[in-house]
Amino acid sequence: PVAYDSLIVAAGAGQSYFGHEEFGLQAPGMKTIDDALELRGRIFGAFELAELEREESERVAWLTIAVVGAGPTGVELAGQIAELSRRALKRNFRGFDPAQARVILLDAADAVLPSFPESLRRRAHRDLERVGIEIELRTRVTGVDENGLYVVRSDGSAGRIAARTKVWAAGVKASALGARLGELSGAAVDRSGRVAVLADCTLPGHPEVFVIGDLMSLDHLPGLAEVAMQSGRHAARSMVRRLRGDGTAHKFRYRDFGTMATISRFRAVAWFGPVHLGGPVAWLLWLVIHLAFLTGFKNRVATLAGWTVAFLGRGRPERTITEQQVFARTRSLRYEQAR
């Protein structure tokens, strides 16, 4: 065992498949850098394999990409995949037009971006359709295999969507460490695996333990990066105060800086309390805010340069096919499920 005076638990969250972890073999999420690399390999690989196909039905299957989950992550993924196929990959293939790719966005809810105000939900829905994305709402995924998805729609009818490439963005669950903390401390754990903490982000009965970020459950705060950063700063400041002899518990006060989602070039939505923005203004604001949150001047300059090149041209620098991530992840998941 390792002794400590103060402990910060920030184990975060992972993808939730709502009890169907086997879906992860065919429909990876995007919670880590490894996930992003794998998805890049799958998506670019699908276009490359479509180029090799001579059967039209097989080519269509490779060019159909399903994104499950119409929250901010799913909406942004679907929008970027659509832009990739219609702009970045234009004239890259001889056997077919990449713009033929179908991007299908599915969700069991009755609207895209369900946590956003209604006006922005409608705006996002309209913008998604304008970039060619097919939207299927009130549709629940019941099965996933190599060749597609099994779904049940709101009228009770069952169906199948043929899609070789699937992306899961439908939910998150806290690290398993949350449940373990609950067992050891007696703290309540919600159905997402998050630990209920006191107002100062400490574990009930353990003032020396701070639980922050996606692992904490406090005042219905969302699982956003801003919540994680602010709760981390709060825990650090509390520990510094204790070292200086101030043992007073200070309540964590979250400052909501708004919520945003980008769809494609010049299309985004932004929500800052009573202020609702859409279109080019929201898109530019999204770029500025994300650039500001990067760490280090060098990273900001490199990112800005990459964005400028991507904006002025059609190509993207991240075109490397990375099949090794796909194979490694698949084997890892199969090993974990076999244990």
C-alpha cells in the first residue's frame, strides 16, 4: 500500500454499450487517442476497400458508415465524416466518387442534440441534412455484426442497416474504479458508475479524498471537459490551502461557459445561457475556443497551421491508413471478453 495525505481520483469514463459490450468489437467508440486512431484506420480503410470492389453491392456496404448516438460527439463525427467524403477525398479514387458514401446518424431519442435548446436542435438537424447525412431518430440498436446493425424503430418494427463501418457515440460510463470506491466508502454510485461526492468534491467520510471529473456525481453536472478542468483546479487549490493550515471545506462552484457542437465547415451551434448561435459565427467561435484551450504556444501554432492548410485546400495531413490499431483493438476486446 501507498500512504498519502491527500488523494485525487480522476479515473474518468469510457464508452457505454448498455450491457452489450460485444458491440465494441464492430462499433468502437471514441474516448481515447487509441480509439481515434482506430476509427481513422477503419474509415479511410473503408474507402480504400471500396476502391478494390467490383461488386456494386459490396462497394455500397463499404461506403455506408453508421454513427450511433446523436449527442455532440455523434453529431460532430457524422458531420466530419460527411465533409471528408465530399471534400477531402474528392478526386482521390478512380473507381467511384467518394461523395457517394452514405453517413447515417441514429439515436433512440426524438431529436439530435437532445440536451440543447429546441431552436438549436432544429438548426443542427437541418444542417446535418444539408451536408447529406441521413438521420434516423427513435431508433434503438439491438444488435451489431460485421456487416451492419439490427434496429427497432418507434413503431415497433425491426430492421437492419447494412454498414461495414460503425461508430458508437451513444453513451458513457464511469471507470470501474467508481463502483469500487462506492463499495469501500459506502458512497452512493449512480447508474452510470459515478460516485456521489460532497459539495467540496470530497468522498463522504473521507475529506482527504477528492473525486473529480467524469467520475464524480454532483449537482447533475454534465460529463464535459470543462467540468473536469474546473473540478481539478478546485481540488488542487483545496490541497494547497490545507498545506498552508486552512482546513476549511470550500464548495465547488462550476462556471458554465456554454456548450458547442460543430457539424461541418461554417456549420455549428453554440449555447451560452440565453444566447443561441448558429452558422459561421458559431463555427468560428468553436475554432477560437478550442484553440485557446490547447496547452502551449507551439501546439496552438501547429494546430492553427494545420487548420489553415485544411481550410484552404481539400487534403488532410492525417491520411495514413492505420490498420494495426484496428487489428490490435479487436484482438484486445476479444481477449477481455474471453476472460
